[in-house]
Amino acid sequence: MGWNDLGKLVAISCIAGILNVFGLLGQEKTVTGAKEGNLPPAYTLKPVFRTQIYYNYNLYDTAFVVRVYPDSSIKKFKRTMTYYMTFVQPDAPKNGFSFIEVAIDSIYYKFEEGQNIYEFSNIETASPGVFKFEDFQTYSVPMGVEFTIVYSPYGEVAKIEGDRLLEKRKFVDTLKPAVTDTIWLYNWTDGLSDSRLKHIGDVVKIIYPSTPVFRDSIWFSPIDLYLDGLIVYDTVAVKCTGFSNNRYSIEGVFSKPISKWKKTKFYGVKTLSLPYSIETGKGNFQQILSSAGIVQSLSISLDIALSVGGEKNNFKEYLTKKMHWEMVKSYKFK
């Protein structure tokens, strides 16, 4: 999705939240040891992946959900996931476009609801029944998937592609005429979708200024995230809050998250067609970027209140989402 598309979706949100954002950024604490006073008067920020260098990134993803029904009954559950990934840019950028190959090597999954716990890290130690558990079937699809993220010269994700990804998608398409299980089809089409894979593999997430950034500068960037079946858009206010040990600390505040409706699988619900909308949302993020342009880590925290359903099947869902991408190591094969 380009600047124009995102701009249309989030322009109202940006205007509505712009005044609050300046105040929030002023109140936030900077990273320990990364003092704003250490920032040069002007500096350039540009995330990069070095050619033929392999990067191991882990994504730690936690979702805590409280669902409240009209009769005041409550359902609570927690989903914890870790994605273990390998990144490499095999060739130099072409006409400004960078092609980053991503492999989701393995996952860790844990679901907790009351006394019920489902856990998976490998076949040998998996919890009994986890492979038939509906939530695991929805969230395990990206495991083992390989794809390519294409970054434009402006730093945004221009495309998700890859021969092996295309093969998987074509295989699912061949099964569609014979499969009557709509949930199964959703799990696989959504699990292999651009939005799902982009969210997992894109560690940059925001657009950086193409011109030098001045100390005290705040800029605005579109952002889109895949949050438990929802595609959430916003405009974030971004500021570099410090520089220490050759690393920039970059922080941002969400203004007003919104979501464009699509078919979505809510846990425990058999239909994919429930209407939903975000009533309230707030959050922030922090990215650590080395002076060489390598994303060392990215943390995003969001609290979202959803109104879900129609006349017969409706509830309020309160989602607390915490995501942390971390570069574990980098290496080069000789």
C-alpha cells in the first residue's frame, strides 16, 4: 500500500490526534543512556540491510483479550507467540528497490484460557490436541513460509513476492473448489496474505524522512499492522529521542488507530462475517537503529477496544497487544 492509499485512510486520524501527539511525545521517557542531548544538530536516518549478510530476527508477540458479552459474562484468553526468522538481501538494490528474503524458520505458540493450555514449539513436545485446536490452526500457517519483501526507494514495502510463496498460494487455490470448510480456507488464505507476512517480516514499519533530521524534529509516518485478524492503520508522530553507543532511539505515538473491514476469525466464533469497528485505541512504539542503518529492535504496544457483531452475536473485545522484534545476530557465509 502506497502513500496515497494510506493517506486517504488516516488523514482524518492524523488531524484529530496531532495536538495530543505533541504533548504525549514531550512526556515520554527516553531510553536509558540514550540522551537527546547527544544527538547531532542534524543527522540522516536510513534503515538498510547489508548485501549477503544474514540476520536472525525474533518477533515476540503477546495478545491478551478480555471479551464482554451483553449479559456481562466475560471471556479472557492470552496468546503468546514467537517467530524465529532469517533475513538476507542477496543482491544490491536495483533502481533503489531492495529485495529482502525472509524465512519464518519456526514458531513458538502458547494459548491460555482458564485451566486450558495449548502449547507448541515442535512436534515432539506439542500439547495433546494442539493440532486440532482452532486458534492454533489459524495462527500457525506462516510457519515455514519463505517470501521476499520489496522495499521502495522511499523505504515503504512495495510488494510481497517469492516463488515458494506463490507455489503455496496456488496450491491452496487448487483446493478451493473441493473444500467446503470456510474456516480452513480463511486460515490459509489469510495466513499467506501480504498483510500477514508483511506484519511479521517488516522490521522497519515506518517511513523515514529523505532529508536530514534536525534535533527536536517530529515527523509523521503512515503505519499499518496486522493485529489478530484486523488490519489496523494509523499515522504516528515520530521523534528521535537519543543517541548512545552508535544507536539512535526512535519513539512514536499512535494518534487514532482505525481498521478497514475484512473477513476475520474471532476466537470461538464460527462465522467470518461479523461487523466490527475500533471504538478507542492508543499505543506507542520504540525502534533502535544503529548508525549504520541496521534495525536492532522494534517494540510496539497497543490497547484497542472493539465493538463486534450485529443484533444476535455481539460483544466488546479489549485487546492488549505487545510486539517486540529483536535482531539476535548477523553473520556471513564465507
